[in-house]
Amino acid sequence: MMSFGFRSSFGLFVKPISEFHTWGRDVIATALAIQNLSWGIVSVFAGGLADRYGNLKVILSAVALYAIGIFWMAFASDAWALSASAGALVGAGIAGTSFGIVIPALMRAVPEDRRQWVAGVGTAAGSMGQFLVVPFSQVLIDAFGWFSSLQILSAMTLLMVFLALPLAPYSGAAEVVDKENDQSIGEALREAFGHKHYILLVVGFFVCGFHLAFITVHMPAYLSDLGFSTKVAAMSLAIIGVSNLVGSYMAGVWSARWPKQTMLAWIYLLRALVIAIFIVLPPTIYSVVFFSIGIGVLWLATVPPTSGMVAVMFGTRYMALLYGVVFLSHQLGSFSGVFLGGYLYEQSEAFEVISSFCGQYLGFASYGDASRYDLIWLINILLGVLAAVIHLPIKEKAVGRFATT
């Protein structure tokens, strides 16, 4: 809950940090894009280490990186320092304290028929973090400024050390296997990448990361460009978080009953629809609330069915590793969404024809500086439709040694 909450707050710092250092938004967007990339890359290694040495040791190491990264972020005076702190270090810290490490431990703590439920509960906890921590971060910024707020958040990350201790009994190897079914890490990876349905899952999860990271980082600045106050931006992210409490929990319940690939196709298609409606509607507080609730219900609803399909296909022995690979794709999407959001914003004049097309023929209602985000919003919509198509052919069944004849 705390890990995801801190991470979701960084969008609130985009505008004040950029204005203080007189940077373009592409500078901090690049740093946060690197954060997402670091999160994804380190998730693969963190998953392998967790499967071998236990989840708790990985979490404790990651908390230290998380705290150092946020603290250094406050003192970063150039783009390289910002990318190293808010980017590489914080990304590594998130990788070791978020879903890829925590959910496998939760799944090991319950019987097999409760795995999807507990995945939904764990995902909902992340959403609760977004609901609680984002408004709290805005209160800190208003009261103490962005510089002191980052130092306070850095100190608060250390609380995760104590909250992680209850995972200790479920922190070892994922499951006991016999010699016939035992695998090395290399064999597990070769089996996974030899399965086309796993590849489709990996590719599709790229879009989830693209959507979430772009909205988390750029939504506050987009709303500010439309003339809304910073409190509206914090409210939007908080509504997304509380709406996702419902969406992620229900996704965990429903993915135990319905075909997971069909659920994922519908989630991505509905995301595209919600984004399209939001961009076409006149920008009002009501359209912001509509978007926040709609996208919030779908926000992390992809995690329970996606992690569940990995468990169904390959079991939980190397689930942290194999889900880490899937999550790397998610974070490559996150990197792309955050980076392109900042880049296309700063280079909007070069794409003026497309932005004009979005406004005149697609009915996008953005205006002023906010219209510089029109192209990236269009990309978000198209990717949602593409992801829906990608997930339809996936088969939800055990593979390799786990398959039944």
C-alpha cells in the first residue's frame, strides 16, 4: 500500500520541480520514464532472487533503495542526478516492494482456490495507497513545499520494513516440487518463452503500463493546463485509487470464475472507451470525476487475471520470476508512456497537423497548452483497442510439465 502510494504521488511534483529548475517537462518525464524502466528491469532480477532467497530479503533491500532515491531526488540539480535518483534508484526500490514480489507471497499463504481472491486483495491494497498517500502528498506540498515533502516521504518509506515482516513465513521457495517436476531458472524461462500464449500476455501487458504511467505522471499537469487547481489533480488520482479498490478486488473474484483472457480484452477495450469519452467531453469537474471513476475501476484490474494466468500456466514455483518478465513488458510500456507524454508535449509544434486533426475531426475538447497532449491521448486509445485484440487468442491452461493429457 505504501510502496504504490509513494510512487503514485510523483505526478504531483512534475510541475513544481520543472518550474523551480526552469526545466521543460520532458526532463522530469524522462527521469520518471527511467524509473518505470528500472522498475521493470529490476523486477526480473528481484523475482529470481525472491524465488531463491525469499521475498522478505528482497523487500528489505529495496526499501533502502527507495528511501535513498526519494531523498536524493529532492537535492537533484541536473537531469542526470534526477534520472539517477527519481529514476534508477526509486525504480529499483519499487520493483522490490510491489506486486511482483508481494502477490506471489500472498498466493503461497492461501489454498489454490483462493489465489485469485488474494491477488485481488493485494492489488486493492496498492490502490488504497494511491487513495491515501496522493492527497497526503499534496497536503505536504501545500504546507512545506515540494523540497521538504520529498524528504518527509523518504523517511516514511522506512516504515515498510516493519510492515513487511509478516510476509516472513511465506517468503521462501514457492512450492515443494519433486525431482521429476523440478526445474532450474533457465529451464523455467525457456519453457515460458516457448509458449506463444505467454508471449501474447507479455506483449499485451505493455499497454497496461503505457496507460497507467502516462496518466499518473501527466494527468496533474494536463488538468493544470486546462485551468484546474492542483487540488483537482490530487482529487483525480485519489478517486482513481479508491475506484480501483473496487475494480481490482472484483477482478480478483471474477477472474476465478470467468475466462481471464476475455476479462483482459474487455478491460483494455473499456479503457480506450473511457479515455475517448473524457477527451471528447468539455473539460469540467464532472468530466474529470467521470474519467477518474471509469479509469480507476479498470486501473489495476489487469493484475489479478494476468498474474493468475501465469500461475495457471506454470504454477507458483517460479512465479515471481515469470511474472517479473511479464511486468518488465508493463514497465517498458510505462517508460514509453511517460517519455512520449513529455516529448510530444515539448515537440507539439512538429505534430501540429495531427493535433489539429484530433480537434477538428475527432472532437477532442482540449484547448491551450492542454491540446499539446492530444496526440498522446490518441495513442492511448489506439493501444487500448490493440491490446483487446491481442488477448483474445490467449488460452488459459497449464503448459509443459503441468499440462494434463
